[in-house]
Amino acid sequence: MQLGEVIRKYRKDKNMTQEEMAGRLGVTAPAVNKWENGNSFPDITLLAPIARLLGISLDTLLSFREELTEKEIAQIVREVDRRLREETYDEVFRQVKKTLAKYPNSEQLAWQMAVILDAQRGIQGISDTEEYESYIYSLYLRVLKSNDETMRGRAADSLFAFHMRKKEYEKAQEALTYLSEQNPERKRKQAQLYTEMGRIQEAYKAYEELLFANYQIIDMTISGMYMLAVKEQDLEKAHMLADKQSMMARCFDMGRYYESTNKFDLAVLEKDATTVLTLMEEMLSGIGQIGSWTRSPLYEHMGFKEVDPNFLEKMEENLRNCFRDEEKFDFLKDDERWRKLAGC
């Protein structure tokens, strides 16, 4: 708020008239009226007495804050959006600069204003004047130096798009270094950059790595949800989630073994002998193809090593040992098929 608005607000909060305030400060009522309407300002020697009279600090009186609230930023954004529909781009640009000068420490506001001005240049077909572009760029760079990782990431993301539009690929690459390596958007944008640069094989590899990593994350996420469903004894939901995992394994070319294991524990829990035995057979036969996903066209640029045959033999041995657990598979103890699969 402006100084006059602050004075008016806190004067009214005190149920004080302009005349009463003027009397206590030794000035005239018209003088107070001019302050509140923004037509003049109090003498600097009156600032401390005004603050004491209104029961507020000088920082509050002068509207000094390190940071704006989310609500205040949203209000400013809405106002800028409205003005962009009703006024010229240049008029709004000038006002935005004045607003940001009032709040030099608000990184969130600086970034949002830069994004809005940057986007509107394209929407309105504004010529890329040096003044507009350099100022928007300076805002992105300002936020890029933030101590807040989230804000740095937003600025880096915006700078990447900024440089990609201008085909400044080296600078776009530099912007990506500010994104966390754990951020999947970094890998996706890297693939996008490789594509624009004509480095097609590297683009494929980046996309494939992202695809493979996302499969693992989604699989573990569904697995966690499955365990929650089992814990709550919601077997209908557990079946649905196990089916989803199986479909995911099929969709991402993980092979028959991974398509079967997702349903196995649930079948054992329900003592579904027919399903358990069928899945045991599928899992054992699927071991030989357990590395088939490394040869899938989905991942052909990643360059995996071939699975060691000794590893597969050991895996089959461990699986059969698991099947021999008589306590776990007591409902199969009289089944000859189980004895053969378990190697009893």
C-alpha cells in the first residue's frame, strides 16, 4: 500500500477522525487529507510521531517488507493481466518495472512478471525490442541467483525456453545445468535440445533413459499402493493394482517374469492354488528371458550388457528354494505339480 493508504487504514482502525489526528500531530486536517489521498507526503520529522500515534512500526507505515505474500503477488498478477487486455504492451511494461522497483527482494514476483511479459510478447506479436528483451532476461538472471532451489529451477526452466526460441543452444544447455539432476524435466529438455541440434541418436538415448527411469518409479509407486491395499485387506483394490503392474511390465517390454511376479504374492495370500501354480510356471519359464527388455526397441540406444547366464541359473535356484517353503505353500503340500516346480 502507498503511504497515504496506510495512514488512512490505521487511522480508521483507531476510530480517529482526520481532525483528531491533525490535532495530535500539530498539523491541519487538510494536510492529513492530502496525505491520505496521495497529494502530498508528511514531513520526514513527522513519520515517527505518525507511526507512534497509529500504533505501528515505521516499516509498516512505509510498507517495507522483505517479501510479498502469495495473496499479494496473485493480486498483482491479476492486475497486470487485466491491464494487458486494456492497455498497450509498453504501458504495462513501464508499470511492471515500477512495481518491481518497489519490491526488489520478491523473486517470486520478478519471475512471474518476466514470464507474463515474455509470453505476451509472442501472443501480441510485439517486436523484440532490445529494451523489452534485455529487461526480461535480467529478471530471469536475477531469480537464477536465488538461494531457493525451487525459484532457481523456475528461472532455469524459463531461460531454457527463452534461449531455445532464439536458437541459442549453448546458452540453453547452460540453463539446464541449474536444474537438479533428479528433476526428470532436465532429461526431457536435454532430449528436446539434442533434437533441435540435430543430434538424433543422443536425443533418443535421453528419452529412453527417461522412459526407463519413469517405469521404475511408477512400478515402485504402484507396488507401495498395493501393499497399502493388502494391509487394509482391500483385496479388490490389490487385484486392480497387481493387474496394473502386470500391464505396465508388458507395456514397457519388461518380459514375462515381471508380468507374472506382480500377481504371485496376492495369489499366495488368497491360497489360490491354480493361479499360484500357473504363475510359478510362468516365472520359471520367464527367467530365461529376464534380460529381454535390454533388447527392446524402446531402449535400443542405451547399450545394456548381456545378462550373465550364471546369474540366471542362480536366480532359478533361488526361486525354486522360495517355492519349497512348506509353511508358505502348505495349501499345495499334496500337489504333485508343486513338488515338481519346487524341485522337492
